[in-house]
Amino acid sequence: MYLVLFFIFGGLCVAGALNLLLQRHPINSALSLIVVMSSLAVLYLLLGAEFLAAAQVIVYAGAIMVLFTFVIMLLNAGKEERTHGSKAAYIVGFPGAAALFALLAFIFLQNSGHLGQVRLGEYLVTTGDLSRVLFKNLLLPFEVTSVLILIAILGAVALARKEH
Amino acid sequence: MVPVSYYLILSAILFSIGLGAFLVKRNIITIFMSIELMLNAVNLSFVAFAHQWHQVSGQIFVFFVMVVAAAEAAVGLAIIIAIFRTRNTLNVDQVDLMKL
């Protein structure tokens, strides 16, 4: 049952990512990225990370992708055209990515004996566990990220503003 | 029951697709989206390792990656809007000069 769930949502992830790669219109790529992120949220839930699953749906599939689709519609982005530079990228890009995947898969399969098994409900991190670590041991990094977010908002407003 | 290595291989697949899309795509918004895909792939491996070692720190790391990715998306899309306003194109091959 667990294996079936993993393969359904893992397959959805890979299909969405391939669709992102193959589609030529940015809006189709953005919608397939939403599929990838939503199915990743289910995989997080299967791994016992319930807070991260919720945050994945709200922050990634919600906020960030809405921002992306908003910008695509704002700039009226059309189909991408093939140019001279993209031929070299085809020649170098796909074998390079395939080589990286082959290397990583080889390492993971070779060491799969040392890695354990995932059982459903064996290890569950609740929001309480996560927040205890976050607000006790890592309070300073947490506060620093809030400053980072503030600077990012100011930077976004300053960059996107119309110059007179 | 699923081996942890399956999750890591899925993460490697997503990362490689993101890397390929990053190199092949010519639209600046799609390139930015493939960066997000690579970040998500790494997040998946973080959560898988957090489950493997029964440590919360892996999930904390994913939380910080999400925060930084949100900030990055806001600033990056603002830069894309600024580029489109000055050059009227989203093709990265035509954005090869620092100054107009």
C-alpha cells in the first residue's frame, strides 16, 4: 500500500518535471511545477513531516507559484523561440544531466544496504517538535531570516518600481 | 515499506531534470522555475535523511530553504520585471550585456 502511494506520487513528480522540460509555453511549465510541488507535499507526509507538507502546499504551491503565474501573465510571455545559443546547450545539457543522474543513482543504489526502510507512521515530527528546536536552539537564525525576508520585500519593491 | 534510497533516487531524478531544464530553456522565467525544481529535489533528500536518522534538524533545514526560496523568488521576479521593462524580451540570449 505504502509502496503504491510512493510510486503514484513519485511518478506524478517525475511526469510534472518532464512536462516542465518539454512544454514551450511558460504558463504550462508553471502549472506542471505546481503538480510537482503538490505531490512532493504528499511525499513529505509519507515521510512523517506534517508541518513541512503543509508549508510546501501553502508557501511553494500557493505563494511562490502564484507569484510566478502572476509575473508570466503580467509580462505576457509567449512561446520561447529557439536561438543559436540553445543548440550548444542541447548538446552539453542533456548528457551532463544524465551523467549526474547516473552517478547519483549509482551511489545511492550501492549504499542502499546502509540506508534504512521507511515505514508509515514510524517516525512523525509534529509541529510542536519542530517549533521546540526552532525557537529554543535556533532562535537567532530564525530572527535573521525575518530580517532577510524584510530586505527581500524592500528589494523587490525597489527593483520593480517604475523609474520616472 | 519503502527503502530510503528510492526517495534519494527520486530526488536525483528531479534534480537532473531541473539541471537539464536550466541549461536548455531560453525563457528567463522557465529557467527560474527550474531552479525552484532543483531546490525542491534537494529538500526531498533532506526530509528523507531526516527520517533515516530520526533527526529534526533535516526538516529545520528544509524550512530555512523554503524561507530563502520565497525571498529569492520575490527578488528574482522583480529583477525579471526590470529586465523586461528595459529590454522588452525574456530570452536570455538577448540579455548578454550589462549596460544598454
